[in-house]
Amino acid sequence: MSSSKVLPRKSAPRESYHHGDLQAALLEAAVNLVRANGPDHLSLRAVAEQVGVSPSAVYHYFPDKDSLISELGDQLFIKMAEMQAVALGSIPGSSARAARMRYRELGRTYFRWANSEPNLFRLMFGGFCKIEKRGTHESEEAFLMLSKCLDDLLATGVITATMRKYGELISWTAVQGASTLIIEGILPEAAFEELLDGLELAMRGGAK
Amino acid sequence: MSSSKVLPRKSAPRESYHHGDLQAALLEAAVNLVRANGPDHLSLRAVAEQVGVSPSAVYHYFPDKDSLISELGDQLFIKMAEMQAVALGSIPGSSARAARMRYRELGRTYFRWANSEPNLFRLMFGGFCKIEKRGTHESEEAFLMLSKCLDDLLATGVITATMRKYGELISWTAVQGASTLIIEGILPEAAFEELLDGLELAMRGGAK
DNA sequence: CCCATAATCTGAACACTATTCAGATACCGA
DNA sequence: TCGGTATCTGAATAGTGTTCAGATTATGGG
């Protein structure tokens, strides 16, 4: 089953024998197929056909299918970190209010990504890509943004020093878990904003 | 690649033509294969061969491969809920100390399951099983255990009424997220106990 | 400019997969 | 004992990942 939506071929049969930038084209086709059909149900042949190239051509750029998927995962981690950075940049200012908005928006960006592209989120965190260098690197970048955000909250007196210590850990894991539980249909979508309320309250030491 | 460990055949070629309880045998074989090779990389034929039966026999019990996987997911949710119940039952008493131990043990059971069987955890929460009736039912059961646990914490004065309101949401999502992030190698294993410390602190309103 | 060399891609093949279905087999009730 | 039925097999179809010899095209040195 799995409905296996068929995407229209990307472009007419190319004119030149060589493709130009086949690696990038393959990754882009792959991300579209994963988006539509899920990280399982990805077919190498379908990727090749999308690009208009023979299946074996893929093996000049990736040793095997799992490597393509893994590389795709790395790209997604980078894109996600970029979105986080953009979200932070869109809320300047050093007031307590601005710091709180940044905190919430950071979480929302994480969740919005998961919720709008569940299959890509599953690819990232479903054991498909072996995170060894790049993945962890981008994760550390995201971690640092969150740290800075929490520093601001501490500086403006929104959260307590005691809770600051656990800020990254609790925030990150909760947002990650909520994203999973919501896209898998176990928690309702509305649970996310409620979670943000609870997190903020927890961070400020339970005071109103 | 994917190493695709081959498990030894479960039993010698059976004596009787009919199998007895093929459905259960198939699910058991499948869970072992998923455990070893991951939810993707599961082969129907391998499942059938493990049981010593023809590939087509599977289709008398499951309409297709995805249905088998989905059914498997349901079973895992049940087993997980059972483990939670056992964990709770192993710590009786109505003291604050007992209530705190139950809270932590509930989280540890969740994480221990994920960490000891990452591929089964991925199957449960990686979009492989369409959770429609049973899955959500078992999730609600787990939710109720957590609720009771939090009620005890509130009754014994360990946590504040304000935070009690967000207890299930924060605890569940954080434990879920930590499990994912740790088994995917993004957070170190030690992060889990630290998270429990942070959660307890958060629940009690940030007081030491 | 031309040619050799290297990079790139194809075609066909192999072993494997899910899925279907006509038919063989074994059980069970009458 | 017999007929019917649930159960399982065998073979076939279509699609998969992967390999490799060879065809095609780009590139740099004469």
C-alpha cells in the first residue's frame, strides 16, 4: 500500500550526456520523494528516474542507498539550524519580553518544521542517517542558539539560576518529544502551545 | 549494505502442514528481525523463512507488509505499557520518597526500553504504524499511570499545584524526546538522569 | 586543433523484494 | 467416510538495490 504518490518527471530528457550537477539534483529529487512517500518507501530507481538518469549513475555519487539518505539527513539538519537562526534574528532586542518571544519562537520553529514536513523529520530522527560528524555539528549549533536564548532569559530575570542549569536539556527534549508525539497522532496539535506555557513556567521557577 | 544480520531458523521444518498459530509466530519472527535489522530493512520473505513457511502464507493473516508492521507496533505499545505498570508496582507506599521514586522509575522504564531496543522504539514512533485505535488506547493507559504518579507527588507536597497542571505534558514529551535524541547519538546517555533531576526540580517549582 | 585520458553515464544482468492467484494439502464437522 | 473449508504452496509478475563492462562526453596537453 502506502499510496506511493508518483511525482511528475522533473524536466524533459536532458540535452547533454553529462548532467552538470547530478549529486545535487539527486538529493533534491530524493527529498521530494521522501517528503511524499516517507523515508522507508524511498526507491533509488525512482530518484534516478525523476532526474532523468540511469539507476546506476547514482553510484558514482553515493556508495549505496543508505548513504544517499544519510547525506540527505545532514542537509536537513543544516536547513533546520538555518531556520532556527532566522527565527532568532527576526526578534531583536534585549528586553525580557523579546527574550521570551525568542524562546517560544525557537521551539515553534522546531515544531513547525516537524509538523509541516513529518516525513523529513522522521528521516532525521528515525535512525536513517548515521549522525557522525555533520549531524552532531549542526546539533551543537542549534544547542548554542538555545543556550544564548536561555542566557538572555536569565539576564532579564525571567528564569531562575537554578533552572537555567537544566534549561537546554528540558527545553530541547520536550520540544523534540512533543514534535514526535504530535506528528504521530498521539498528542493533539494544541498540546504544543500548552507545552510552551508549561516550559516557561517551569523555567521561571513555578512562580506566576 | 546495512549488514542485515541473518538469524538462524527458528525451528526445524515443521511436521504438520498447518502451523497452529501462524499469526503469532509471524509477529514474533518479525519483532526479532526488526530488532536486529531495523524497521526499514524488514523483509516479508525473511519473516516467512524464519517461521518455515511460504511467503504467500503471510497474506492470509495480514493484507500487506505495512499491516504486519503496524500490528507489531500495537503489540509493542501494549508491552511498553505493561512494563510501566510493573515498574510502578515494584515501588509501593504513599510517602513522598516513594512517589518520587515512582516518578523517576516511570521515566527510566520508558528510556530503558528505548535504549535497549532502539529499533523497536523507532518502529513505534517512526511513522511505521498507523496508530488509530489500539495505539492511542495504550498511550492513554500510560498517560493515566503518569497522572496518578503526579497526583501522588502533589499530595505529598513534592510538586506545586501550578506545575501539576503541566506535569504529564512536560514529563512525557521530555522523556520521549530524550529517548530519541540519545538513541540517535545526539545526546549522551548520561543526559537522561540529568534530565530527571531537572524535571523533578521544575515540578517542585524550582525550589532546592 | 586534435587526440589521449579521465570523468561520467548507460545497459544488461543478478539476486532480492512484495504481491497475486490457481491449486494442492490437511483439518473438521456431518 | 466424505465434503467442505481453512490453510498453505508454487509459480509468476513487477519492482528493488547493486555491480560491471562498455559507451559517451568532457578536459587538458601536444
